[in-house]
Amino acid sequence: MAKKIYLSPSNQNGNSYAYGNTNEMVQCNKIASYAKTALERCGFEVKKAAEGQSMYNSVSESNNWGADLHLPIHTNAFDGTVTGGTLVMIFSSASENYRAATAILGAVGPITPGKDYSVRVNTSLYELSNTTAVAVYLECEFHDTVQGAKFIVENTKELGEAIAKGVCDYYGVYYKPDGGSVTDKLYRVRKSAGDAKTQIGAFSILENAKKMADQNPGYKVYDSDGKLIYTPSEAVKELNLKDVPLYISSTAKEASKAVSGSYYLWSDEVVSNRMKITNSAKNIGVAGQVTGWIDKKYI
């Protein structure tokens, strides 16, 4: 069953832009309309709040519809001098909130001109505290500077597409670009190439996959063909071995030989108190590149 995405664009028509003789409500509805088209193209069920609708009605509509993800779309402002980039807020740092926010920030942030913010927790926003769905509150750049406002006005479709990419990344769905075929590459975050049960995310944007691997010890990034793409630096465990018995399996009774020199843990898996090793860091987690098993006591 397709995931339900509720888009709630700003109704703040009093927030004037520093460029384009327009306002926040008009531009955010354009962004949301493009996001709706892109998300439906990628297989999601999408509902967009009517232009000018109050956030109270939007929250009620979202909850009654049974949305899986509630996404308020706004643009930001400060003092007319700051082009601040993308800001994403969530009600709490619960894992699903944080995963969704990180995926969306990772897609929208790189295209906005200002320096982005890290994901922030904000318990005071009605659309975060009163929705039953996972909710991510998005501020797409600052509209009170000419640079920021001009970017928004001229890139509403790009912002809508980026939102769709972020949602696809959160759900591990292939992103289908406008007028193109479904992208054939997902970056999967798991403990080893063939261990699908350990997968905690699949992303079309590599940086999003890297961030998730960085935040989860023992996880690495593999492409759709099972090739290791990224290993967090702290996860690379070089072993300096000297005359260590090497076994062909976790249960073999006799060692096949003794090994010395530099080796690496192929994965963090422990079976029968043994672990797999490989002879090169680039072979970590790669199918067919296990040198053998050694007793855990040598790690």
C-alpha cells in the first residue's frame, strides 16, 4: 500500500518577499504543488491542503486521512540580512522523526543558497505537536533577503522535486525524475552486502546514506550491485596479526594455515566465537572477499 503524504503549505500571505512582489503563501503553494506531482510520480498517495487553509484544518484533515508523513512547507525570515539556507524541525528526536528530517534536509539543503541548519527539535509548533503522523516542518530558505527570495521564486519546481527526493530517501523508494525513468541506483545502509535483514535505510542520495552509516556503528553503504561504497572511518578495524590460525568456516575444527600481517574485519558478525577477516580495507563487506575466519580472541 502506498504511503500517504500530507503537504501543508504556508497560508501566511502577509509575509512579503524581498523580491518578486509575492508572498510566502503563494510560493509555498507552488512548491507544494510541484512536490505533490513529483511524489505521485514516485508512487505515493498525496493530499495537499487547500491554498489559504488554516493549520488547524490541515492537521485535522491529515489526521482523519491517516497520513504517514505530515509535511508543513514554509519559507523563513529573520532581519533582512541573513540568507540562512534550509531549516528542518521535528517535535522530538525519536528515531523516525529524525530519519525523516535528515533525509529531507539532505535533499533540500544542498540546493538552497544559504548555509543550512542542523535538524532542530521544536515542541511549540502546532503542526508538529498535534499530528498523528511523523511530522517534518520545512523552512525552505529565507524570503526577506533579495538573494533568498529570488532563489525561491525561480526554483519552486526544484524545491518541490527536492522534497520528493527526500521523502523517497526516507522510505527507501526509487526517485523517478520528471520526464525520466526511475533511477536504478539506491545506496543501502546495512552491516554487510548480503545481509538484507540488517538494512536500516536505502537512499538515492549518497550523502544521506553516509550520514546514516556514520550514526550507526557497524553499518556501511553498498550500492544496488552490492559493492561497498562507504565505510565510516571508525568502522575500519585494521588487525596486525602474527601466526594466527585461519579457518575456512566458523565451525571448522582444524586451521587451514596461520596468517601474519595486516588484515581487516570483514564484518562485525560473531559466529561460534569467530569473525571473518579480509586482506584489504576495500574488500570489507564485499561478497566473495572473505579471507577466512579467526578466533575472536585475536581481534
